[in-house]
Amino acid sequence: MPMFTCAFWTLFLMCRLRTEWKRDQVILCMFMFISAIHHVGHCIFLNEFNDLAAIIHPFYAFADVVTFPLFYLYVRSITSELPLRHLWWVVFAPGVMLSLAIAVIYLNMSPEETSLYVASITFKDQYDGTALCHAMNIVQSISKIVFVIEVSIVMILVARCVKEFDHKVESFYSDTDDKTLKPFHQLLIVFTIAAISSFVFSIIGRHFFVESTWLLAVPSVIFSAVIFQIGWFGSQRTFTFEVQKSEEDAHDAIISQHTDELQKLAAQNAAVAAIPLSQRIEEMVCQHNMFLQKNLKVSDIASALNTNRLYVSQAINDDMHMSFSEYINHKRISYAIQLMQNNPQLNMTEVAAASGFSTDNSFYRNFKAFTGKTPKEATQSK
């Protein structure tokens, strides 16, 4: 089942890449393709296709230690503008070396040794009959150690990438529902569980699952579900760091073009400039009801104040101890509560729209986050 799931997403992404070439989609396609090779290996070993096992084994070993680092590269490709070129050798080098070692050992084995070793893989995972078989077992053990180290590092790095990306998004946008990677957090947990499960299954050995079809279905379902979710997430994801960077660059370009004018304005309004920026932000947002503007960005407030977006974001973080998104949505929820009290005839969709929220989902999520209640519960408690 995981093999077919990987194959489906590989073909789907390849078709999409024919019409639009995007870095994150290329890496996701590679991830799915190499995952498919990995699960083809499982299929051959578990079905005891011994004639094919020696052929697929080097490719299987390569895929086993490359899959998780590729997942990190995919996450990195949608969250950071840092180049990935220097990371490719880190991702592929361990897999290439291990697969070459396995291939060389097989080439030096006699047909009898190969047959005995391949047959033993399914049933006890190790066969010490000859020196070459012993060498193969050492390579297999190294592969498992590399796998554990990689998974641990990848999960930490992915979590860090997601956290940093969400912080940047929340510092620039007020409406973040379709931009942050918060839905990805749950997927990351599931992916971690799958990684641990994969290691546990490798320790238990394939023979344990060969003897029972329903036991084999457990890892099959787990891995299929995780792979499908990753494919679905990747295929639906349109917002990346590139989108945010283009909007930030557009604002910065406007500011740089009017630098001289802004300096003159600052000199003419020395009294205004002396007011703390956080106070000026508060006055601008509240007096002009800027928080009611849908899809409000920090650059909109920066432009209104004739200043840099980074200064505005920093002032909100340092003086108000919250992100730009939290600041604006807190204002919106306070406004929505007053609106609900003064206009009980309004339904929640109308309240959400009038309060500046782009979607009902964003309204409900923020209302719950700031009040601890749903809008319905808040209305009933009055």
C-alpha cells in the first residue's frame, strides 16, 4: 500500500511539474520517488522475491537513509530562502556510500552465498555464514545507526524551520490561516511516530510480519496514511517564503524610493518622531480602525506611519509582547465582542466580516484563543 501511495504522488507531482516548475514541488517529487523505491524493497523482501532482492538491496539501503533528509530539504524549500545547494551532498553522501558498500559485497559473493544471505534477510535479518556475510551485517548495522541519527537531527531541524517560518508570517500578516504551518505541526508529530515505528519494525525484523498478514497491515496503514498526508499537504500548499519575500521586497522598494522624503518629514515632525513608535502604532490602528481592514499587513501600518516595517514589527514584539498577527486579531476580537453585545441580531458570519476577519474559521479560532470560549458560548453566558 505505501508503495502505491508513493507512486501515485510521484506521478501526480511529475505531471504538475510539466506545467509549473517549482523548487519545493521538485524536492517533494524526489521524496515520493525515493520513498517508493524504499517500499518496493520492502515488498520484494516480504514477498520473498529472492532473485530480485540482491538487485534492489543497494537501492533500498540508499532510499532508507535518504528519505528523511529529503523531507527536511522539502520543508526547508518552503520556509527559507537560504540556498540548498550545499546540503545535497549531506543528504545523499551516506546513502551513496552505504549502497555502494552493499553492491560491492554482493558482487564479491558467490551465488550460493548470495542466495543464503538473501533468504536469511526475511527470516532473521542476519546471516554470519561467511566473512562477506559478516561484512554485510556490519554495513546493515551502520545503516540503522545512521538512520537513527538522521531521524533525530531531521525532526529537530524541521521543527525549528516550522517555528521560525510561522514567527515570520505572524510578524507580517494579520490573517495567517492559509500561511502558517500550524496544520503541519500535527503532521510532523505523525511523521515522527512513523519514523520511530519504522525503526522499531526494523529491530523486530521482517520475519515477524511475514508470519501474520494483519500485523503487516499495521505498518502498511501507518506509512500509507503519513505519506498520503504529506503528498496532500504539499500539493495544496501555495504559500511559501517566496510569496512573503516578494511582498516584503515590494514594500521595502517603495520605502527606499522615498527615503529622502521620509527623512524630511521626520525632521519637520520632530515632536511626532519623539513619541514612542508603539504609541504611534496604537493611535494609528485604533483611531483609524485599521484592524478592521481585511488582510492587513505590517507594511500597511508602516506605510501609514512613514516608517520601516521591521521597526513596526519590532515595536509590537518588544513593547506589546505579542506578534503583529496577535496584536491585530486581539483588537478584532474586542471589537467583535462589542458588536455582538450591541447588535444581537447579527449572525457570526456578519460579525466576523464586520470585525475584519477574512474567514469564519479565522474568527472562530482567534475568538477561542483570546477568550477561551466559542462565540456561541460567549453569547449564551451574557
